[in-house]
Amino acid sequence: MKTKKLQIRDLTLRDGQQSLFATRLKQEEIDKLLPLYQNAGFYIMEVWGGAVPDSVMRYLDESPWERLRIASKAMKGKSLLSALSRGRNLFGYVPYPDSVLEGFYKEAIANGLNVMRIFDALNDIDNVKESIRLINKLGGIADGAVCYTVDPKDEPVGTPVKKSFFARLFGKKDEVVEVEKIFTDEYFVEKAKEMEALGAKIITLKDMAGLVNPLRAASIISRLKSELKVPVDFHTHCTPGYGLASSVMAILNGVDILDTNIWWFAEGSAAPAIELVYIFCKKMGVELEANMEVVGEIRNKLKAARESLSDFDLHKDHFPKAFDPLADKLPAEIDALFDRAIACAEAGDEEGLLAACHGIEDYFGFPKPNLTVKNAEVPGGMYSNMVAQLKALGASDLLEDAMALIPKVRRDAGLVPLVTPTSQIVGSQAVSLALDRKKGNPDYSNPSNQFISLVKGEYGHTPVPVDPAFREQLTGSPIEKPYDTSSYRKPENPELPELGGVKLASNNEEYLLLELLPNVANPFLRRRRSEEVAAAAPKEEPKKEEPKAAMEPITGPTFKAPMGGKIISVDVKPGQTVKKGELLFVYEAMKMENDVMSEMDGVVKRVFIEPGDVVSTDQVLIEFE
């Protein structure tokens, strides 16, 4: 009998560090690992995309292109290198035209990328088809990812809905209708088949929130295997406690590729540990295609890499036990848990499978299931963003209210899956809604620009159409308006007079960063040009600074920052008369752009901010006469 083989996509250097350590792994730490990775035998290594292009510029002052080039040079083609793309949104948070997509994909493949995993937050096939075509055309491997999500819990299947949008949608006026289940196995399989028909060479079931329970993994993976001709990949996270058990069930049902992380960067809110998957495969008679001796060498160095990330490690005081599956003997009772998990999986006993896997994870000291995330059915990153946002606003007591509002916001927006960027958009709006209600304001008194765009239709077609009346309430028109690529304007590449007139972006790859992430790339590129000018300039004696005059005390009414963030634009100046509700400035907080309106009529006396400034919560930004 032919031995079943399982290929591995290692996520450690991208999704692993993003899920656990806020994408703060520095290039110097990665450089220590890459020589070992060359011989690890992974089918695919995910090293780029997702939050990497944004975060390495924003927080580490590093070039995302250089990160990709270094990985490609080190691997010498021994493993395929992959990146995660948000389809029409690329690695950013808004839709981009085809010209930007092609520019990025072309540059990425030229710099060593092999596989582009392409997903759309709405599972809108129109948003991924051009990316699939371009990746294939440019010589890459298009990996089509279907985003897993669930129907909201607040209105179970069969709940009557009176004279709602659903009634209007189905042409009914007075009678009640039943809320239909949207996210069935058939829904995901049909999306996968559409991607395969467009040319996807791999299909991934992408479970970003870790919500695929084992029986659901069995039913969807088995359907995908029977109805697709291309390899099937399973991507999940362990946040709510399903990840390891669902991975076992996926292997049992013939999945071709499994996404894993190496020990110190695994489990918790990340993907399962390859070491645990290896033991399961041995017991199931499945050949795991990776060199576990080399994986052990990487594991030994990864512990130090994790220790360097302690500022971002929620479990820095609770590392898992060290473990080498090739050398360490399992206690009999833990070994028996592996056997029990397999027996339960084969019998379809989900409860027994989960109990055994949780026992294994508990023995090794991995984080326990996050029940808040499990019950709310949201991604862990979305939850932590909401916690941080409310903390910054001094309103942590509203967390429960905000979490309870997620189903409403999600349904109002067309029942969108919760994955970047929709998870941030919905989470941020649920926080705003909770604040609206606390202040006694009507719902959606403060919609974010991104939420308005989502409801308008600029992110694509939602799984369920948005109520036209709600769309009109938020956008001024009941008509869906898709993103208009003809309105796209390429950003300027200005000359910098203060630096001798050099261009901000010195080449095509830098200009692409400016197109994709202007608010992050602009200061990043300015620092590069300043360094170049400084390096070329003759050394001068430092000038003595003149003492600054004391600032005039603030005596008039002020406008303070609602929460910490970065100023994008300032729309008022001293001496200007403003009306209540008039735009004062735009700033970015929690990766959302927010229009900030005046709360009063008045005359601006002083403006204490300018574009690019980073402000803290309650910092005085504007003083009125």
C-alpha cells in the first residue's frame, strides 16, 4: 500500500511571529535561522506578505524587499517561498487597481517569491481573479485561499425576522422569514472550485480565527479532496482550542499540505507545532515530508529569537516545555493521549479528540484555549485590537458590550467574514457603537472611513447584500458603488528640497511601497534619503541650539486626541472659523483612518499637530479662541 505523505508549509517566519509577537522579529534574528532552513525540507516556507511589508517599515525601520531577497538568496530554491496577499487589497487595507497589483507581484517574483496565497476578506471571487491570473502569467504559483467563517450566533438558524431587510430581499412584506444558514460546506467548496477554474494551483482552507472544529474540518476537507484536482492545504490557528485536533482530522481526511510552526513559535494564537503533528503522523502511518533533525536545530535557535521578543510576548513567563520528538521519550500517559486522539478522530468522536489534544497541549505547557475568542467566534488579533483600542480610550469596561455588538455590525455590513481588513473594520466599528450607546448617541454616529467604504461596496460584494436603507444612512445613497479603479491617482514622488532635491523614492520597488502604504512608506523613505545625504556630506561641528521660548499657556477650549494614533492630514489653521461637525483632521489609529469633527462652533487659535505626528490619548491637539 502506498504511504500517505504530508507536505508542510512552515509559517514560523511570517504568520507565526505575526500571530504571537506582533511581527517584530528583526532581520538580524532571521539571518541566524535561514542557513538552517535551507535543509529543513519544507515544501513551502511563508516568509512575506500579510503584515510584514507594513510592520517591518513601521516598527523595525527595515526594507520588506530586502527581507524577501535575503530569504531567497539563503534558500537557494530548496523550499518554495510564499507570501500572503489580500487579493485586491494586496498587503494593505484598501482596494488597489490592477496596475499596483501587477507591479507588486512582478517585483516580488523577481526578488525570489514562488507562491502567492491569495484571499479576499469577503470571499468575493471578483477580487481574486486578477491576482490569480497575474501570478500565473508572471511565473509564480497561485494559491487560492477560501476564508472560513461561521454564521453569527445572535440569531440561530430558524429565528423569525420581521419585516427586515431579509423580508424585502425576498419580496415579502408582512410575513416573517427564516434566517438562512449562509456558510455551509457547499459555500466553501463552490468558492474553491471557482478559484481552481480561474487557475489556482493550490487551494487553501484558510481558518484565520481557528474556528474550524474537527468535524467541520473532516467534512470540508473531504469534500475539497473529492471535488478538486489541485492540492488542498489546511491553515488554522489554535486560539480557541480547535487547531491541533482539527489538523489531525484534516490529515485523516487526506489533506495534502498542512501549515505548522516550529515549537517556540507555535500554538496559542498561532498554528499547531510541527513536532506534535510529526508524532501524530508517525502513529497514523503518514510520512511527514520535513527533515526533523534540521527542524530540531532551528528549534534550538528559535528559543533565543523568542526571548528577544519578550516585549511583545504575552506568554514570556510561561514558555512551553522543551521537547525533541526524535530524542525525548513521552510519558506513557501522554503517549496514550496521542493514541486516544487518533482513535476518537477515526470514530468521529469530536469531544474525545478535543479532550485528548487539550491534554497533550496542557502537558507541554502551551496556552489554554481562549474561551472569550471561542465564544465570540472572532480572530484573536481582532479581539486584542479591540482590547487595546478600548484601553487607549479609557473605556475598558465596554469590552463586553463591544464584543456583543460584533454580530450586529457584521450583519449590517453584509455578514462579512472576519479577516484582515474586515476584522479590524468591524471590530473598530463595534467599539464605536458601544461608545455611541454609552453616550446616548444614535448607532453609527461615528462610522470610520473604512466602514463607510465597506458598506458602500468599495471592498467588493458581501456574502449577503447590505440593506439599501442602511447603506443610504451611512453613505448617502442606497446604491452599491464598487471601487472605481479609474479614480485611482498615483501618489507623487516628490523632490525633497531640504535634502538637496532628491526624490523620495529612489527606484521602482520603493515607489511601490509608496503606492501601497503611503503613510508608513513616506517617513521610512525619508529616513533612507536623510541617511544617504548625511553619509555623503562633510562632517560639521554641531551647532549650539538656541533656548526655546516658553509656550504660551493654553487658556481657550481645546480638542484632545480621542485615542493614540498618527496624524494623516490637518484641515484647519489658526484664525479659521469652524462649525460644529466640520472636519478638523484625519488620523490613523488601530490601522483605521478616522475623520475627526469639531464638537463646537469656534475660531481656531492654535494647531499643535502636523501630518506625521504621533499623538497620545487626551493630548491637546487644537486650541480655540
